[in-house]
Amino acid sequence: MGIYLNPSNIDFQQALNSKIYVDKSMLIDYSNSVIYTEQKFICVSRPRRFGKSMAANMLTAYYSRGCDSGEMFSNLKISKADTFEKHLNRYNVIHINMVNFLERSKSIDDMLDYLGKRLIHEIKKENGDVDCFDWNDLISVLDEIFHEKKIPFIFIIDEWDCIFREHKNDTDAQTKYLDFLRSLLKDQSYVALAYMTGILPIKKYGKHSAINAFYEYSMTYADPISEFTGFTEEEVKLLCQKYDKPFEEMKRWYDGYNLNGISIYNPKSVVESILRGQFNNYWTSTETYEALKVYIEMNFDGLKDTIIELLAGQKSIIDTTTFSNDMVTFETKDDVLTLLVHLGYLTYDFYTKEVSIPNYEISEQFASTIKVMGWSEVANSLKLSDELLKSTLNGNEEKVAELIDKAHSDNTSILKYNDENSLSCVISLAYYSARKTYTIERELSAGKGFADLVFRPRKNNSNPAMIVELKYDKSADSALDQIKKRQYADCLKDYSGEVLLVGINYNKNDKRHTCKIKILFK
């Protein structure tokens, strides 16, 4: 048993000891299926605190010859798999967290030299009976020991991409590191499995991966292991039942990551909300405002417009293929948005190629970041949103029109205000604070058409439902007529009570809004 070679299972035991543990052990069933196949090189990238290290510790506990983990896994799902006994504690496991080596090194050369020496030291302690030709050559040592003892190696490399995050502009260091990994792993018969975790996918040069042997599973495409990216909806429902927490509120705060059609929740935030007994923004303890601010302030044509549209609840189609998988090479706004997907600030739908803000927690992170930036016009709209909602609920048509005029004038320098879609974006942003008490749905199929904005009251919210219809250069009355004629209120099937019908029109000649509000009882 060593520190890096064949470590114990104590780190995974710590996860099992925790008050909340969600069984993700069937990831092992997948990794077992690719041992000694062309798919044996796995690179998993996802945001901080999405369980990357826990998964690495679990794989180490299962495969390492340095421990006996049969009892530890006996109550987990993997114990029922056909391959469970076949691979349990049968491999020489090398488990490395690259951050630990980077932090104690002055340069990449120092890091790789120290890493090699530490590994050789442990390998020699355990395999001193093998007459290796050169005990200073790590790859040669691994090869000779494998051929002598016939026990394959499994490499588990956590935080593999820290070099690209900490030394963003040092391309020489990055190249040396990638060359090291390629030499260590590619085309080596001693490798039964290589499992790397990080935030970023493998660095690309042009359109090609720097280590092309790896199969990548990221926030843009994670099949067939999407369910292991975070907590699934079913897992969160069970936690809510067990700890008596409102599922719909949990969903509002922490759901929204779409991984190949599977709904994924932020595991760290779900766990903290249960342990602390409070729904809150726990993202701030992982990432600072500055981390987001740096990227959304970048001067790419259309980036600011897109960020505001996303904050207003819209989606945006992007091309993720041009992203170079680093934190400095940006050619278009889509590259910046793709990075935000990998960092967890946006979610990406592989099938529609659209990005959106996943949940209320992240939406609040964007709003808080914008408030400390120079986007005063957007910040002003967010500040006025409480007053706008209050005025709407009070039926104050003139005040609603006045506040929307203000939101419009604040944002005309950003958004082209020339159709109902751009009007919808500004209105959605103006009603931002309503998300605390309403579920807001855009372009919802309703009655004989599609309602522009539908506000459904959340549980324990006594405010009435609202249907908002927008018109461009027509009249607020015509908006109300459309709501009634097309029976938009029918979309509120499970709701009974007061419904506010809100018609808003923008007159392009005088650049003013008008508002009409009627009450419907359902």
C-alpha cells in the first residue's frame, strides 16, 4: 500500500461515512466494460464540486491492490454487476492529483521530475525484486514490471487540467505536460485503463485533440455516462423525501443541466441546502464573482447582447466545435460561451445546440456579477424589477408602463428594440425578481396559440397567476383581446383563482409603452 501506487480506500470510505451519499457506483460497470479495449482512455470534465474527485476515489478503492474493498462495496449497486468480482482490487493503481504536484513545483520541469521520482520510489519499494534496466526511467520501469509480473496498471489522474488553468499562457509548459501524458499512456501495453478528471476537455490544436487516444465526456456531450455527471432528478426526489425538503424548490434552485436529455442537478448545492436547511446560492463558495466577470466582459461582438438575453430566460444557439479547450484562446463569442458551459455557468443542449442559464442559483450569480460590473443599465433594470412586479399586482397600469419605459431606455443601447422578440427580452429582464415567487414560461402553448409570458405562482405563494401578452406598434387592448380570444388561460390547468391578464404595447413612433390589466377568475 502506497500514497500514489496502490493506495488504500480511506478517501472513498470518507464519502460513504458522510450523512448524504448518493450511490454512483455503476460508473464502475462502465469502466469495467472498457478495460483493455480501444475505449480504455476516459477523460471526464465537469465543473468544480460536481463529484469528480469522489468518483476518482471510488475507482481507486475498487481497483487498487493496496486494499480489500469487498465489504465496502457490498451494499452498493455495483456489487450486483456480473463484472464486480472479476476486477475488484486486481490492478496496480496509480492515483495522482496533479494539483498536489503543481503546487510544490516552481516549473513544469520541476513538477514532472518530482512526479517521476515519487512514483518510481513507490514502485521500487513494492517491486524491488524486478531487475529494471534503468530505475530512473518511469516508462521503462512500468513496462518492465508489467512484463515481469503480468499485473496491468490503471491510471487515475485527478485535476489533470490544472496546468492549463494555472499556467494559462505558458504554451511551452502545456506542451511538455501533454507530451509527458502521451508518452506515459498512449500505446503502452501496461495500461489497462486511464481515467482523467478535470474542468476542461483535452486541449485542442486546430481541430485535433492533443492526446487523441482519449474518449471525452464533458458538459457538452457525456453519453453514455451522463447520469454520473451530477445528481439525477430521481436521486434528488429521493433525497427530498428522505429529508422532507420541497422538491419543486430544489429543482428551481439547482436543476437545469441538460446532459444528453438527462436532467442533472448540482450535487454540492443540493447537499449543502439539505445540511444547512436553507435554499441559497452555494455557488459563491466555489467560484468568485471575478471568475465570471472576466469572461462576460470580453469584447466580442454580440456577447453582451447574448448574456442579457440569457439572463432574461432566453436560449442561444452556439457552435462549440471552435473552442480550443483552454482559458485564453477565444476567437468568437461562442468560444466564451462554451467555456461558461464547462465552468457550469451555462447548460448546453446537445440536440438543439442551445445554451441557457440552468437554474436560479446560477441566474443569481450572473445578476450579482453584473451589479458589480459596468453594466449599469442592466443593473438598473434588475433593481426596478421588484417595483414593477408590485405595480403589476396592484393593477397600476400607468406605473407598469412607466417602469417598462425605463427598462427599455436603459437597454436600447444593447438590444435592438425592433420586434416582439426584443420587447419580450426586455420585459423578461424587467420582471427578473418575479422568479423568486413564480415559474415563468415563455412562448407557452396555450388554448389556440402561444402565450408570450405565463407566470405560475410557486407553492405557498398567494399572488395571482399572470399572463402577459406583448404587442409591437399595435395596442395594449389588442393584447388583452388576444389572450381572451385564444383562451390562453387554459394553460393554467392545475390553477384556480385570480389570473391577471396583462397587455403591453410598444409604440415605435413615440417610443412609449402602454399597459392594460384585467382580472380573470378561474
